[in-house]
Amino acid sequence: MPGVSARGLSHGERRQLAVNLTRVLALYRSILDAYIIEFFTDSLWGTLPSSWQEALDGLTPPQLATLLLGMPREGEEIRYRSVWPLTLLALKSTACALAFTRTPGFQTPSEFLENPSQSSRLTAPFRKHVKPKKQHEIRRLGELVKKLSDLTGCTQVVDVGSGQGHLSRFMSLGLGLMVKSLEGNQRLVSRARRLDQELLQALNKMDKRHPKVVQRGPRHSPHHVVQWVSPTALCEELLLPLETSGQGSARLLLTGLHACGDLSVALLRHFCRCSEVVALASVGCCYMKLSDPGSYPLSQWVAGLPGHELPYRLREGACHALEDYAERLQKAGPDLQTHCFRAALETVIRHVCPELRRPGVQGIPRVHELKIEEYVQQGLQRVGLDPQLPLDLAALRAQQAQENRVVAFFSLALLLAPLVETLILLDRLLYLQEQGFYAELLPIFSPELSPRNLVLVATKTPLGQAFSVLETEDS
């Protein structure tokens, strides 16, 4: 999708973008606030302007992907079957124009052309135990961190929320960086250490068999530490240099691959408050887990704007994968009926137990093979209600006939979701600038593989033209 590039926007332009975003989000708040499972109980279709209903009613899923989300199949022309109301066209254009572009500077990852499960840019040992999505992510972010480390003279990288250590291993054993890994889960740290040893053994074997394949020289495994990082208090362990870093004061680069919720905010605060930290490369995710207040808004500018509030529902919506859903729409598979079935189940739950609203329903397998009444019966059982309750089959069938309307409403909400993510990330950029630092956002991953693909890069001294090096794809 087209959009606005955060790169190169002046401070004033970023402020104005925040103003525009809060105004637009306030205008379409009713769509963003809605829960799709309440489509029938809250008559969500009726909340749309009648002209929108007329334009969207009857559109097939592929038409929604092409006409509403603006994601046609390759080579497909966008042709409207009727004249759309200007207000709906304005929504579509505004959603595209104000969201940060998530299209990286490279084409669809060429690393998977030969084998969709193996990146050709990583040697076999680095691919082992790593799914294709993660292969793409650790390579792209690791290479950016290496360039940023070279540009800023960092002596040590700290990978916060390192999980099983896939990124840390690639940065240390693949790119030669000194890496400390912080992870709060002891089980994950233990596994990371085992994988370190396994990788070292594999690399040593490759050295003997193919001396030119792997760069020779001393190897340093990541230094793994079991450590939870608070979003508010400074973490002393994070700031401690490794003994092998050499003489002189440490210069730290903080990174986090999909640092969840408040963890991404913790990275920002350590960067701002600690002189040892000179650079940051953070990819956030799970915005619904942000503490509110505390982790949003961070900047004084956004905090002062009317309508800046982003409650849980909006932040949760910002985590959906727009490209993935558009692909599902183009395929028009039976899995699209899930939202409609769940909304129908909600009507039955409310009828039986009015005080029970939006209960969590554990995943019902093979929904596409079930009749709607079978789905409802299984859903009732999962929320502790009698699955043998008499059902109004005619009402359920009538609701099932509205599946395309449910999909259309959900698509509208998804069209607006990137604006919420843009405001959250823009707030972080403005916060860093208010502290006197330099910050940019770059689309680093293929959004089809990794929907949360914007990396926040911050430094304490301007990089100038050298910053363009971070945007290039290594050959």
C-alpha cells in the first residue's frame, strides 16, 4: 500500500501528521471501537451510512481486497462496479495517505525464490530451528544493527527480549558483534544456550569442510542473562559491559525484535536516560499490551492533542496483518466465515446469559467444515453453557447469509488500523526528538512475511547522509 514515509519528515511535519491522525481517528472512531463479534448484537451494519451500505453490500471478498483495501492481484485493474460515495472514497484515500508506508526498498524477498522454507541468504546452520519468517527477520535486522554499530562506534549490542536467541546468535556468530542477550524466561535462556553450542559445533564442522563458506577468526557466542526489564525503572544488568568488550567505556546499541508491549518503551527510556547507550534499533509489537497511561502517549505533543487517546480495542486492532487478510480475501476461502459464525454465537450467548459479553472462545477446529449450528453448539460448551439449548435455526441461517457484510465491516476497520500504529510510532519519534535525539522509522521486513515491519532507529548524534546506508539491502 502507498503511504507517507517517515524518513525525511521535518519535526513540524511530524507534528502536523499527528494532528491529522488524531482528527481522522476521531472521525471514524465508531468503526474502530466496534467488536466484530458484536456485528449482530449491536447492529453494526446499520451504523454505516446508507450510501456506504449500498456500495459495499454484495461485494465478494476479492472485490473488497481490490476496491476497498486497494490490494489487487498482480496485473488486476481496479474497476468499480458502481459510483462510490465521496465519503467512502475519502476514507480509503485518507487511510492510505496518512499511514506510514510499510513497503521496504527491496522486492519480494528473493531469498525464498528457490525454497520457500529456506533463506538463500543464510547458511544452513543459521537456518536450523528457525522458521522462514524468523530467518528473514534476523537477517534483515541483524544486518541493519551491524551497519548501525559500525556507524556509531558501538562496542556491544544488547538484545532485549531475546527469546531463544536466534537474532543474538546471528549477530554474534554470523556478523561478529559482541552481544549480550536479556530474556526474562529461564526456560528460553536455557534453550538459547543449547542452541548456541549446537550452532558452534556446526560452524566448526563447516570450517573444516568448506573453509571459505564461513568467515574464519575467533567466535564469541552471545552472553545470555535471565533478566526481566521494567518499562519504568532502569536495568543495571542491561548497562553492564561484557568483560571481553575491551578497555574503555562501553558504547551500547540496544535492539529488540518485536519487543512486546511495554518492552519497546523500556528500550526507548534506557536510550534516553543512559549515556552508555548511543544507538537503538527496535521493532515493536503487541500494542494492546502497552500500559495506559505510561507507555502511550510518550511525547508532550501527542499528549496535548484532543482525541489522542487509544483504548485497548484500537491498539489491539493495530496489530492485525492487513496484507495477510487481503490475501485471504483474494483467495475467498471458507475460513472467512469465522467472524460471522462467532458473531452469530454472540447473539445466542446474550439471549441465554445477557450478562456474559464477549467471552473468550477457545479455538474451534476446522470451522470451515461445520454447519453454523454445530459451531454455535461447540461455542456454547466452551463458554460453560448448555450446548443442547434449542436454537433458532432460521435466525442463524439469516445471519450466515450476511457473511459478506461481516467481512466488509471488518475490512473497513482493518483499513483504518495502520493509522493507529502510525500514531503510536509517530509518538515515539516525537518523544525522542523532544529529548534532543535523532530518530527515523524504516520498513525493514517484507510485510507479507512480517506485518510489524517498521524499525525505529535512534542515535544521539546525527548520521546525515550515512543514514541511507541503513536502507540498502546487502548484496
